Amino acid sequence: MLDSPRPFIDVRLTASNGGSMRKKLIAAAALAAALTLTACSGDGGNGNGGGDGGDNQVEVFTWWASGSEKVGLDALVKVFGEQHPDVEFINAAVAGGAGSNAKAALASRLEAKNPPDSFQAHAGAELSDYIAAGQLQDVSSLYTEFGLTDAFPKSLLDRLTVDGKIYSVPSNIHRANVVWVNPAVLEKAGIDASKAPATMEAWIADLQKLKDAGVETPLALGTEWTQMQLFETVLLSELGADGYSGLWNGDTQWTDPGVKKAAEDYKKLLGYANSDYAGLDWDAATQIVIDGNAGYNVMGDWAEAAFQQAGLKYDSDYTTWPVPGTDGVFDFLADSFTLPVGAPHEKAAKAWLQTVSSAEGQKAFNLAKGSIPARTDVDASEYPAYQQTAIASWSSDTVVSSLAHGAAAPVAWSSDISSAIGKFGSDGNVDSFLTALTDAAKKALG
Ligand code: GAL
């Protein structure tokens, strides 16, 4: 739910209520003007329309509105309360996994020059969109002030930087190419969950074995962005790290036979999914595996938080492996927090960014969220088993950028790909899917 501190005045004039309504309208307009003045008085002369709206509250915009994601946010807010007890946290979360609703709501607010004090944004291409639109302030000075320059890996800072300026503070790193496996379901087909299939073909053969053993939903799947995430991992499996990364800079052509093979394999995978996938958010899809009604779900490691919170034990009740064919590759995304141009409570927003960047904040948040800290000063032994695997992979694997989570492609391009994936989900036409993907790349790369 959007929990905006700004008052909203709904003034409607109908033909039948003439004069008195006109008076009410004038009064309402005067009130609106007064409120606008109050809101604008937050511009502490910094020229960006934001500033000193007071230091005692901070409105933070995310899509971590419910379930395990809210538990993660709450853990971070708790540390914020300890570190900055005088600042009230205003939760402006908008529900919908991967920001499926939040991004549009945020865009309207930014367009209306009504930004929150800080908002969640993915490192990489998506962040560059906001930077190019002039919606973010440079926060490099906070890196000096909070001693962060060495706290984060350089490769990550590069994805937060444009023209030498840093535009956000990372809270975590997630891995997207993870299969979440229910061993008890696999046993029904005599499949050993502790051994990951070596290739996509071998995995598809196992999915068929599950089907033959009477498992109705071998693979749990959800709404469009989860389909896009599944497809990106199939591309990665087929093209390898370099081939996949080349898709985003033109080094790999979308007409490459590997892309066609990925589309065909992806179509086969859809054949093993729950029939209601289009209507499920990620948590509902992951829940099918947690409940023992599907063998597998490809999901980012925010799913770890859901398995933990359901009380399941790693390597007995559930296990994970990289999507077959992607072992040794870390399909990366990072959440980060920004200081928008015109943030009404700039000082409080900086306090929030301090907590987000702090060792205490990152530990509390990531333990609850399933991700790993963006900071490098991490003691892996303090994290549960799955996260220890992610910490090890992050430090040794080849890192590529996630498409579904804003790291690989700008918003306009990923929206075009998402539409093509949605259409493919209903018509299954490989040729028109490949044409749509090739056209989207041409439009984006020229
Ligand atoms: C990602 C985000 C994660 C998680 C996920 C599901 O885009 O980076 O933190 O929230 O969406 O909502």
C-alpha cells in the first residue's frame, strides 16, 4: 500500500451543485496552494526543490511490502531505529515482486516532482535510467563521510557510478540463477536431489521423469517477470557467461542459434509448469515447492528467506543448485537506495543511507532477506548454509547481470522483452518470439 505523507485533495465539480460547490472548490484550491507552499518550503535553497523538510522523518519507497521481504525491510528499519532514534520511518512500500507495480508508481511520483526521500533501485542499467533522467543526486560525498569507499567491491561501485559520480548506496547482492529443489518430491521419481543435472537437456529429462511419476507440477512458475528471469537463466545456460553478456552490448546477436535453442528449451520448461503461472507472484510460486507440490522453482535468493521462514532445513527439506549449465556463473543483481533530486527530508534520507551502508544494517537485513551483504567485511560463518554458498560463489564465479532485475538492460528494453515473453507464454510461437527479441535489441542498441 502506498503510504504517502502528502495530503491528497479530491475535488470534483458536478453540474447540479453550482454555486456552493464553486465556493468549496475555491477554498479547496486555496488549501491546496497552502499545502504546496508547505511542501515547497522544504527546498533549503539547494536548488533542487527538496531539502530541509525536517529531519524527523524519512519516507522510503520499496516493493518489500509483505511476507519475507517485509521481514527483511523490518530488520533494517529496526537497526535504523537504533542508529537514528529521532527519525520516524515512513514506509512507502508498493506491493508486487520485482517492483512490478512499484516502478510505475514511483515514475508517476518522480514525474509529479513528488519524490520519496529515498527509493530502492537496482544497480546497473536501471539505475542509469534514473541518472539519465536527472532524478538522482550524486552521493559520492557520503561515501567519504561514512568511510564507504573501500567497504564495497569495485565491480559493484562501477555499476552505481556514472561519469565518476556515485548515485546510490547498495544494501545487498542477490543471485538470480538458483534452482530451489524439494528432495521429497524428486524421490517420487527416484531422482537424487543432491546431484544437479549437468545440462539443460538432463534437467528437462528429469522434469519428464517427475511428470511420468505423477507429479502434476514439476516446475513452479509465476507471473511475467518470473518468466523473464527463468528465460534469462536458460539464455545463460545456452550461451555461457560471455555469450549472454554480449547480448546486452551487441557482441552477441539475437539471431544467434544459441538464442533459438534457448527459446526452444524455455518452451519445453513452460510445458512442465503450473497452468496458473501467469497469475502468481514469486512468493506464491515458491510456496508450491515449499508445500511439496512441485519439484523445482527458479528464483532469486530472496526465496531463501521464504524457505527459512517456513522452517525448512537446508540440504534436507530443500536444497539449491545453479540452473543447469550455469555452474560457476553468478547471475547478479543488487538493490540500492538513492537520494532523489527534491527529496523533502534530505538530512533524514542521508541518515537512512548511513544505516543501509553500515555493517550492522547490512547484517540484519541480509540475514533476513536471503541475500548477501554488498560490503566486503563479511564473516561468512555468521550466515546460514545457503548464504554461505552464495558468498563463496560471489567471490569466485564469473559475474553476469540479471535482465529481470534491472542490471543488464534499461527499463524500455526489458519491458519490450517482457512483453515478448508474455506473448510467447500464450502463443508458444518460437519464430515470432525470436523476431520480437531481435526487434527489441535493434530498437535498444540501434
Ligand atoms: C528483486 C529485488 C529483490 C526482491 C525481488 C522480488 O527485483 O531486487 O530484493 O525483492 O525483486 O520482489
